[in-house]
Amino acid sequence: MKHLALDTAAPLPHWPGPGLDRWTHAQLSPWTLGVSTASLRMAFDDWLTHLAFNPAEQLDLAQKALQGAQQIADYATRAHQTDCAPCIEPMVHDTRFVHPSWQTWPFNLMSQSFLLTQQWWQCASTGVRGVEPHHESVVTFTLRQILDTVSPANFVLSNPEVLERTAKTAGANLRQGFQNWLEDLQALRTNSPPKGAEAYRVGRDVAVTPGQVIYRNHLIELIQYTPTTAQVRPEPVLVVPSWIMKYYVLDLSPHNSLIKHLVDQGHIVFAMSWANPQSEDRDLDMDDYLHMGVMDALEVISTVLPQARVHALGYCLGGTLLTIAAAAMARDGDDRLATVSLLAAQTDFTEPGELQLFIDDSQVAHLEDTMWDKGYLDSRQMAGAFQLMNSTDLIWSRLLKDYLLGERAPISDLMAWNADGTRLPYSMHTEYLRRMFLHNDLANGRYPVRGKPVALTAIQCPIYAVGTVRDHVAPWRSVHKLHLLTHVDTTFVLTSGGHNVGIVNPPGVAGRSFQALTRPHDGPYLDPEAWLQTAPHHEGSWWPHWVQWLQAHSGPKRAPPPMGAPDAGLVPLCDAPGTYVLQT
């Protein structure tokens, strides 16, 4: 019998590489709304497994369920009475059941039953001994989203406000709501802006502060704005916006433009406008954004205004990038920064709020595969995550008003800007998520610039940091952690509003307020709760307070500088707002 010899010279079969896995995950991503199913499964497995082996907690939940059933049964016997007191109150931010008609039978019984059910699931998903905190947050958040879909406020027959409107209008509200839904569906399918956004065209209605683009590279255009005062402060202001948004959130309409406000107060202003990445930009990384962005802009300003020190302002991710630049400059003996101002910008990522629900190793790997397919993360995926974090206001309130009541709220300049999204290149976003959210390298002194780590303790110039009360992207307590990372005079401001409305906060708007407190470089640390009790409260906008702080750190006024530096090749290329902001 012959033995078959193994041909060691024959090539081994070629199996598909990791690209097949990434392609598979990218194809599945739209069906899972960009969420890693593995991450969800691990969270629910952790929760269910621990709950299954905790008999005391099971008995406690069973007792709570029985108490809830008794409560709603007792309530049902008196729900028809006009003065029937509720057995449970909704949370402060929950406005779904505030309409007076919800106090009438049987709708009061429906809402009370829903709120009790919601309360029970909150108890069931929190405090289970042994569950990892991140998994607990994911389970609680997911269950809340599921419960919100079956709220009686979301359906015509169980919402008394909708029924009243339907009876009054003979169903016109539902017809209009259906038309609104069709319009939104068409806008989603064609990736076009929402109806009404055409009233805010960039360069005509928004982003209209006069200026010139004096520099352009592959990643940024740098705009120098035209002075409106006879004399200006010698220190220019450099605006570093987030690359997750278009810069003109800080230059909306003339009445609420922070850039125009600065110019009118006698400041020389430069603003960076980021390019909107394409597939071929997949390899742009954080180092590119640092050097082709902040550092190139500073070099240009130093050419236009030699010897001038710069007031640098960073918003959101732009603020995080600015702190990296400031730390690297301080490490290398570069003292061109006079001050650093950070708007809703995180430097420590241990408590990033509900955004952390979308950030773990499994979820980041899933996002990497989604971006790997196209070379970037699409703005619609980011918008979906932000909507889920504030689903009560951005999803369910809109469902009620736009589709059931047939009311289409007029679109504002801020809403039009919010729909004008940008993309994030694969390499940069991967590095940002892993270095900041997963490993917290910046706060821990591990973030490398030119091969050497930087430390925020190296920063020498004064800092002005703004947090907003209702921020779902950069929670103010997370922003407040900057106090633990720097040893300079730090003015911290907490303003009313959210991540965008709190920053786009012009003077003269009713209901706005803020707290502000300066900690000297050698002053004691105040934790967030102590800070709340100590910081003075002020009515109105924080903008004048910030301008006053800037001017206290500025020199005497002088004649305005020329536009650009023609002798150095920095000639005006086009009028503001430039060309990059128009990229789709």
C-alpha cells in the first residue's frame, strides 16, 4: 500500500483575512443602528446572570412588583374622581404627561400605570450586586429606550391631547402630521436638510461676519475677520472649533454670533474652518489635526502679527485639541498663548456622561469596522447617537408635535446648522476614541506629541472654562475635572442651557444665567457640589463676563493690523466664510 506524501512545497489554502470580518460588520451596522450587538449582549448577560444568582434581590423586586400592582389597583378605584391624587409623579424633566387632559379617566390610569412600570424596571436594572457599572448603565439606558417606545403619549388612541386636537380639526392634524413624516422621510433618504433650512444659507443668512480667508491647507481655511472698531486689542483671538461640527455655530445670525460679538468688542479674530473629509482622507490622524490645524493657524497668525501673544478659544473637541497643543507648546518652551478658553470641552474622560454608553472596546471595534468600509464616520450616525442620549426632547417630543399634533415648529439658525453635519476620518476618530475615551491618555500624561507625552500641568497661561447645565456630550462635572489637571489661574463658568444653546448665548435673551468662580493657581480645589454652593450666580449671558476676562489679560488698544501678510505670501484668497464650510 502506497503512502501519500505531504507536499510541503504546495501553498496553503488562502483564507479570507480580517477584511472579511470588517466588511461583514460594516454591512450589519445599519441594521443595528451602529450599535455593537456583542456589547449589548455582554451587558445584559452580566445583569441577568448576577440577578439570577441574587435571590434576595429577586424577592425584593417581586415585592416591589406586588406593591406597584396594589398601588395601581387602588388608584383604578378612584381614578374617575376629579380630585384624584396621583400615586406616582413623573421625573422633573419628563413633560409627556403635563397636559391637563392626562388627569382625566382613563388616561390618568394609563399614564400612572406606565410610570409605575418604568419605575420598576429602573429598580430592576440598577443596584444589582456584582454588575459592572458600565454594563448597568447600558442596560438601564436600553430598557429606558424600549419603554419609551410604548409610552401612551406616543399613540393616538391613548393620548388625550391628540384626541382633542383630532376632534377639533376633524383629523387635519393627523393629515398634516403624515405630510410632515413624508417630508422627513424624503429628507432622510436623500440626505437633504430639513424643510425650512433653506432660510439659513451659509454666507447669506448665517456666517456673514465680514472677513477674508488668508490661508488654506488640506485640512483648514483660516479666516481673518474685518475689525469694526477704530482700535483693537493687540492680542488676537484664535477660534478652534470642533471638527465634528462646522465652525459657524460660533458665527450664526448677526444677533447671536460670538465671533461678531468679539469683533465688535475690539478684538482681532481668526477662526479655523475645517474641511469635510472624504474617503481618501481616511488616514488623517490626530497628529494631522493638531499640526495642520492648530499649529499651522498659530504660525500664520505669528506671521501676520509678529510677537503678538494669542487668546486661543476651543469648542468641544476643538477645546480638547487646543489643550493638547497648549501642553505641547508649554513643554517645548513656546509661550505664544496668552490665555486658553475652553467651551464645553473635556480633558478627562472618566465621566463623559451617557456618551460612554457607546464607548467600550467592543463598540469602538464595531465603529472602526463601520468607518473602515467608507473611510469615515458619517454625520448621520453621530446625530443618531446624540438623539438617543436626549431622546425625550429630540425623538418623542418631536413625534408628538410633528406627527400626532401636526405642528411643525419653525426651524432656527441653530437647528439648520445642526443639520449641516461633517464626517470624521477613520484614523483620527479611531485614535481619538481609543486614546481619550478608552485609555484617558491626556489626563494621565500619556498622550504623545512628536514622540513625547504631554502633561496638562505644563500649561502656564490662565484658563477660562465653560460648562453647560444640560450637556449630554460634555457633562459639566466632567469639564470641571480640569481643576485637577492644571496648576494655573482657572475661571470656571457654569451656564444654563445645553451643549449648543448654552454656548450660543448672546446677551439680552430672557431666562439665561450663569455661575462663575476663579480659582488661583495656588487656591484650594472645590469639588463640583462645593463649587455649586460657592460660585456667585449671575443673570444673563456669560459672553460679557468672558470678554471682560479677556480684556483684563490684554494690552492697551492700538490701530488694527492689515488683512493677512502680503509680503509673506499670505494674501486674501476669498471672502469669508470661505469654501470648506460649503463642502457637503
